[in-house]
Amino acid sequence: MPETTWRGPITSKAVGIGVATAAYALSFGAISVASGLDVWQTQTLSLLMFTGASQFAMVGIIGAGGGLLAAVLTAWLLGARNSIYALSMAPLHRVRGPKRLAAAQLTIDETTAMALAHNEDESHSRYAFWITGVTLFVLWNIGTLLGAVGAAALGDPAALGLDAAMPAAMMALLWPRLVDRTMWAVALVAAALALVLTPVLRPGLPVLAAALVALVASALLGRRSA
Amino acid sequence: MWIAVIAASLGCYVEKLAGYLLPHSVLENAALRRVAGLLPVALLAALVAVQTFGVGQSLTIDARAAGLAVAILALIARAPFLVVVISAALTAALLRMLGWAS
């Protein structure tokens, strides 16, 4: 197939994902500033961290008065799945040097999903990864800047309902993962545990404790399948 | 704050890079794959709960709970991300403006 035939549909899909992601970025920028980070710190997260759930979690915990250490640890734990994505993307990027370093930064949910969706041919898969990654990186950062500058100009976060935007954004990230009863059970137990621990632990720690639910559930599932 | 921002960002980058440097066979470890799939679910669910009902170290039901309920309805209706977030924020803002919730 000539390149022009297969590249078109992949590119338009990538732009579609990019535009939707810019919307996430707008809310991230706004919520981050409402949580007490300045515009530069917010932008640094989008440039350097570039993994949505970790960014939302980090500013969420800081905004709730949690310790910085808990915020950092939660961001790391949420970013751990990118290691698995990178492992499955590694055969696609056998190049060394700067290009591989760039590929690593762009290895997130959306780019991995796009590359896997077009794995009928390695060149298609690679193109899907890069076009989605670059589009997303640019729009994610523009969206963050607009959201952060906009929120900094707007004023009182609670009057605007920005504190309610945070759990809604998290819920929107969680929703597509609730695909079966196991996921629902893990989500409900983790939520309940975090609420029970809220009065006894410093803000941020109850969320970290909920990570244990994932470990226990994984062990139980492993025993059942063994 | 800057130290936390940089440390968290670098850590997340190292996690991505590690996947390219580790041998591919690590992927065959079923337990690791399972934990990686379950971690985001547990952490995101906990974050939703705490950020909806938590105020520091106490729990409360306020306008955020109504916002979350509206967000869930929007998700069931397959609304796009921005609609979900804005409808939750508007719900909370409106309830506070009317004085029906804090």
C-alpha cells in the first residue's frame, strides 16, 4: 500500500485523540493552579512528567493538603504502568540515542493503544506511535498553559466548583478501566479503605495505602489461576 | 514544591525509560502485568473518594458529592471528558450560589 493511503486515517485519529486530550489538559492546568502550584510548576509537569493520571494525582494530593512525599510517591505508582507499555513498545523502537529517549517520554496510554491498534505492519505501528505522541505532546502542553493562565486569572476555585472538577476528572480516567467485576471490586474496596483511613492518616497517605488493595487483589487472582 | 515537581517528573520518566532498557522477557511475568493493571484502578478510585468526601483529615458530604454524581451520569451517557468535568464543576458552583450546599 502507498504511504498516502494508510497514513491519512491514522493521522486523523491521532488529531482526534489530541483534541480530546487538550480538553483534559485545560482542566489539568486549571485544577493545578487551584491546588496551589504556579503556572510554571504546572507547565513543568506537563513538559517533563507528561502522563495525565500521575499529574492529576500529584496536584490533587497537594491541593488536599497532603505531604509532598505522598504526592510524589502516588505519581510514581500511577506511572508504573508506563514501564509495561514501554516494554511492549521496545521492539518498535530499536533505535539508540536521542530518538529512543524521545520515544520513552511519549510512551503513555494513548500512544501505546494507537501503536497496538495498527500493528498489522511495523511501519504503520511506528507511525501511529509517533504521530499520536507528537500531536498529544504539543496539544497537552498548549492546553495546560491555557488552563493554568485562565484559572490564575479567574480567582476563587471553590466558587467556580473547581474542587468538584478534580474528582470528576479522576472518575473520567477511572471509568474506562472498570471493565469487569474484579476491577469494580478493587475500585470499591480501595475507595472504602481510603475513606476509613482519612481521619487517622495525613492527607495523601490513605490514597497510597489503597495501592495495597491492588497488591492483595493481584495475589488473590494469582492464587486462583495457579 | 519545585523539588517535588522535578523529582516526581524525573521518576515518571525513568519508569518509561526502564521499559526500553529491561529485557523483553520481563513482560512474561503475569503477576507484574496484573499489578500494573490493578494499581491505577485502586489509586484512582481512592483519589475520587478522598477528593469528593475529604476535607483535610475529616469526611463530609458537600457540593462535590453532587458534582461527582452528575459526572457519573455524564459518563454513563458517554459524554466527552470536558463535558464530564465542566458539568461537575457547574453543579457544585450552582449549589453553592443558591446556598443549598457548602
